[in-house]
Amino acid sequence: MQDGVEGSSSMKMFGAVVRALRAAQGSTREQLGVHVGYSASQVAMVERGERMPSPRFVAKSAEFLNAQVAIEAAAGHLERSPHPSWFGEYVDLEAEAVSVWTFNTHVVHGLVQTEAYARAVLGEYCPMLDDEELARLLEARLARQKLLTRMPAVSLALVIEEWVLRRPMGGPAVAKGQLERLLELSEMRNVSIQVMPMRYEGHAGLDGPFTLLETKERRWVTYVEGQSYGFVIDDPNEVGNFQQRYGMIRTQALTPSDSVKVIEQMAGEL
């Protein structure tokens, strides 16, 4: 999991130093990559300032380039973010968003997770996170939730697969606390929560989870995330397809009032 301020000046500076030292040595990106455990394309991303180098990259590149002082000095200026570098663009957009509409199929969206639920989700990460990194990611996830209480209020819509809510993530007490949190949020005028019932044979969201986000400039983008990556889509035609899909998903899901009844029932069963 790589973290950093995507495309920051410090990353570009570090990359330029690595590129210059490699070129002076007469080495290829492939050769450097073999030594540090990166592909040639990943090395290129570091050299362009598009990927935050891992601590291993810093140490191994310094060893390979025989330039420990220069590499460590450049690494000392790297601006590290609590979020993965590929998540940085979305986080920046989310912080100032006018609208955030999500479809969730695996876990409850990070914006509405309780601390206990978020800790349980991060605790399942594989390979296992150490305590320090888990605490750092947990703090960053919870910090994003200030979006829910800022003014002007964000328009937040969530459609959640029923099985996500029925999974006792973290145990019954944690799962019940998360359901109660959703019930609290459902009372906010700017929040809409809908459940997609398990009994349905199919629906328009079978391709997986995604988020639609309206920027402060009133421009819509889509965010799609998989394992260890995520990307923002801003092509109007593609975004339009996701908007059409989300409209159908909301139509097929239970109404907000019926969804509240289902969530109350699930919470009562725990």
C-alpha cells in the first residue's frame, strides 16, 4: 500500500534525483527495478513523481546507485499522506464535494463507518497491517467524515446491498453499532440510505461498487475502486453511463423509509 500526495513537488524532486543518478550510472529502469523489487513501469512512475517510493525502494535504490547520502536527503523531503497515492485525487474531490452518491457491495462506505466498524474492516487487510499503520489509516478514514457535518451540507446518497448489513463485521456489538449509526444518519435531511434486497434475482449494479461525485464546480465524476487501486473517471460519456446505472439502482432498491424498517429489524436481531 503506497501512500503520498499524488504528483507532489517533493515526489517529482525525488524522482528527478533518482533518474539523474541512474542515467549518470548508465543503468536502465529494468536493472534498477530488479534490485528494488519494482517493475520498469513502476520505476518510471517514481521517476516522474507519480508514485510514492516505499521505504524499501529508498533503501535499495540508494544501495544500487551508490548514492545513500543523496537519496536519503531527497527522501527526507517527501510529503507523506495517510491515504494510498491512487486514492489522493478522490479524497481531494470528496472533501469539497457538493454530492456523493455511492453503491456499496462489500462493506459500508468509509464516510459512514463507525470507528469500531472501520477498525474491524482494516483489521482484515491482507497482508496484515501493523498497529501503527492501522491506527494511521483509521484516523485518516474517520477524518474524512467531517464532510457529513460541514456547511454547506453535502448531498449523500447510499445504496447498500443487504448482505453487507447482515455481515456481523467485528462481531454482533460492532455490527449493531454500525446499523444504529446508519439509522441516525437516515434522519438527516441531506442523507438518503437505501437497501438493495437479497431476494432480488438481479439488478443494475451487478458490475460492482462505485461512487458518483459532484464537484464544487458542478461537474460529475465517477470513482471506481478495486483491490489495491482506484481511479477517477471524468469522461462525460462514461460518467453519464454510471449516472444512468445509479438512477436505475436507486429505483430498484427499497425506498428510504422501507430501508429504515429493514435496518431497524436487523439491528433488533443482534
